[in-house]
Amino acid sequence: MSFAPSYSHIRNLLNENAVFNVPRYQRNYVWGQTEWKNLFEDLLLVVGKNEENSKNHVEHFIGSYIFEKRSSDWDIIDGQQRLSTISILMACISKKMRTLGDKDSSEAFSKYFFYTDDDNVKSTRISNGSEFYKIFMAKYYISDLSIQNVADFISKENISISKKEKNFKECIVYFDNELIAKIDCIQTDVKKIQFLSNL
């Protein structure tokens, strides 16, 4: 087996027309509040530094991933916790953009957690065996404006969550709450959308 390492922005990686599969032998999604908080605070730090000094653009190193090619798809050998978390954060950001009235940005942003195949069928970029994750990624960001949080969404969609899916739900709740707290401190909708876009 040979390896071909390369450097890529997460937006480029998640913009490929491919699905990233979590093989059955991989552990379930186990990240919790410590990991979510660390990731979110790192991203906020980068956004803050870039807002302070737009000439010296700073990037965040999310870490390394290992993938194995399977026809048009990729198996995630290492990095599924980070990829799943980032896709959830992106879906939450997209929902907030739509809630603020920026449907176009929300739609444009969705390409990072959806892909469209040759038959024009949309699928989640990360396939991890969770039905709740699949429904959330497909519908939450485009849910009507009466849906303000994931609890409303779960109730309206009548979704049951298995024990192994609990962390997905908690991750969504965490990022929803953090994003609301951050944008509530920003005065105008235009600036709120700009913050979300920068994030």
C-alpha cells in the first residue's frame, strides 16, 4: 500500500464530488463537549486574528486525515470525528444564515456537507451509518423559520435517536447554542452574516 500525502483546505476537500464513508469497523461518533469547545475556540481565534489584520491571513490546521479510495468514494481511515463535527458545524452555520435571511449564502454553503451525483441526487458527504445524522444534514438547514433549534426539528420530524446517535444530537445543540450566543452580540444582520461566513 502506498500513500500520497497532500495539503488541502477543508473547503476543497469537502467540495469534491465524493462521499466519505466511515467503515463499519470504525468506532461510533464519540467526540464530546471538550473537543467541540476546543475546535470552536480555535476557529474563533483565527476569525478574530483575521478580522484584526486582514493583510496577514491566518489559517487553522485541523489535522491530518487518512483516506482509502473506493471507486468514486473514500473510506475514512483516520479523521471521521473531525469531519463529522465540521460538517455539523457547517450545517448549523448554514441554518443561521438562512434564519438571518441570506438564503443564497446558506445554499452555497450547503455544498460542503452535500454532494450531487451525476443523476442530480443529493447525498451527505459523510456517510457514517446514522439515520439521524442523514436526516439532520438533509433537512435542518432548509427547515422553516419556525424551527429555531434542534429540539424543535426533532419534534417536527418525529425523529427517534438511538444511543449511538446521542453525541450527534449533543454536538448540534452545542454548536447551535454557541452560534446563537456569538451572533446575538453582533448588532446588524449584515455583520452577523459576515461573521458566519468568516467562521
